Amino acid sequence: MAFPLFLIFLLHTNLASSSSSSSDLRPEFYAKTCPQAQHIVRDVMNKALLREARSVASVMRLQFHDCFVNGCDASVLLDDTPTMLGEKLALSNINSLRSFEVVDEIKDALEEACPGVVSCADIIIMAARDAVVLTGGPDWEVRLGRLDSLSASQNDSNNIMPSPRQNALGLIDLFQSFNLTVKDLVALSGAHSIGQGRCFSIMHRLYNQTGTGTPDPAIDPSYREELDRLCPLDVDQNVTGNLDSTPLAFDNQYFKDLVAARGFLNSDQTLFTFRETREFVRLFSKHQHKFFQAFEEGMLKLGDLQSGRPGEVRKNCRVVNGRAAHMLLESPQKMENNVQSM
Ligand code: HEM
């Protein structure tokens, strides 16, 4: 029994050999090891956009759901295993996060060009930026050099990710706990300038906002009629609607819609109904360049969140490299059998 344990220790320490912190991140991280990395990511994102326009928004959302849960470490990309409930089926993600296949496609292209070099966590960061650029938003230099996590946690995701029913005060507190300011919160919510949401996310708002069977009074009446038609009470709640009135263009229309009381999610409209966030909504609705600048800054800060835990560069974004070793760890009997037959 002592030998297998020793082997397990070796395998494990090999897997978890390094960790990174946000101060290690830098734009030129792959300049020598994979100079074409950023070009490859943008190329695949461009193809994804042409295939299905919404997919780039879906990929961009991954940065938020990855980085808030134990740092930007691609934990959100891990599939569940018999012993690990990952984040894909967490409350905010199930039937909702999508376009994982686009990340797989990027990873495959990068593995072909520079095997074992570019982390899945960095892919998310580059791809999120490219989603913005390809839909007409600003371009910026991203910092790179993240490692991929060795595990994921459904519980952590459930405990951290905000509900669309959340109000501005709750969102301010949540973002503050990540050192993100009120301005960051409002600017980053502008990510909803592209993409769609499900009826599931607004049923409460449309039919029972305060628990008395009435809708959210903050919705413009004609927009509410539109939403009622899209999402009647007996609707299949996976039906989707646009998050703003120009869902394929990254622009400040989202903020103009909020000023006009035409925000899709409660968590969007609340940014205009609450005094604490309203002036930023108004500012961004009037000056697109101010929104773009604040959005870039917010995305860089979001991308700097790191857990400091050990990590690796995964070969496949859906599984940790040492999966076989982990399975052995989980089943000492199987391990012994394997060693005996060596
Ligand atoms: C401020 C708190 C936030 C809340 C409560 C929130 C909530 C949501 C919800 C409920 C949806 C629709 C999901 C569905 O119905 O299936 C959604 C979609 C989306 N979110 Fe957020 N979100 C927030 C912030 C962010 C941030 C910071 C980003 C990115 C930086 C982001 C990017 C997106 C994108 C791009 C979509 C559309 C995805 C698609 O079309 O597949 N969100 N969000």
C-alpha cells in the first residue's frame, strides 16, 4: 500500500506544480512561446460569429462566470466528474451558459499551433475581448499568463453568482467584495449590450415582482406588453429575448434602453431606478466613449482576479490533465490492481 500512495503523491505534485498571481500577468506572456495565439483566438471567434452571431456574446459571458468564482482559472469550463460537481450546472449556469464548443475549437487550434502552452483561462480572456471588438466595441490589450484550475465548485458558484432578481444595492455589495467599484458594476453590466436572456430570468419580474402577483412597476408599459407577448405565463421558459434593442452590436444602446425603462432583466433596470448607480447609466447613455473606456477598465480588473491556487495548462478545457491519476486517487483498489499488473 505504501508504494501506490507514494506514486499518487508524485502524480499529484506534478500536476499541481505552479500557481500564478495577478502581478505575474502581462500582455506579452506568449510572445515567444506562441506568438500567433491572439491571432488564432480572434480568427476562431470571427468564424463563430459568422456561424451564429449570438455565440460571441455567450463566450464573453464566460469571463464573468469564471472570474467571480475563485478567480479566472477556467473552472467554469470543467465538466462534472463522478466525484466533482462542477460549475456548469450551478444555478446561474444551467440551461444558460453556452458556446463551450467555441472555446473547444479555439483550444484545438492553439494545441495544434503550440501544444501545451496557452491556458484555457487565458483563452476566455482573449475571446471575451474579441467578442467585444467583433461586435463593434473597443479593442484593448489583455494581460496573460493565467493557469487553469485543478477543480471546480458548484457550491461556490451557487453562493457567489448574482440572481437577475438582484437590486442595485446587492450588486454594489457583491462587486465591492471583488474590489470593483460602482462605476465598474455599471460599465460591466453594459456587457448586456450584446446577447440574450431566457424568459425564465424575467418571469418573476413580469408576473410577481413583489410577491403580490403584479409586475415590476419600473418597466415601460409598451415594453412590458412586448415582454408579456414573448413570455406568457405558460411559455417554455427557455424562449429567449434580446438583452437590449441592438443585441448584435456592442454599443451604448443598453444604457439608452435603461433610461427609457426598457431594460430586460431586473438587475439591469435596477441600475437606473437606484440613485447610487443612476448617474453612471445616464453618463454612459450619453457618451459611448466613456462607456467603452470604463468597460475596458472593468474587464481588466475582472480579468485580474486570481485565487493563487496551484494550476496547470490543460490540454482539454473540459478536464484536468491528471484525470486518470485523479480517478486512481479516488479508487485505491483500482490503483493497487494497476500497480500489480505493471
Ligand atoms: C451585474 C450582475 C449581472 C447579472 C445579475 C447578470 C445576469 C445575467 C442573466 C440572468 C443573463 C441571461 C441568462 C439567461 O436567461 O439564460 C445574462 C446574460 C448575459 N450576461 Fe450577464 N449578468 C451580470 C453581469 C454580467 C457581466 C459582468 C458580464 C460580462 C462582462 C455579463 C455578460 C452577459 C452576456 C454577454 C449575456 C448574454 C449571453 C448570451 O446571449 O448567451 N453579465 N446575464
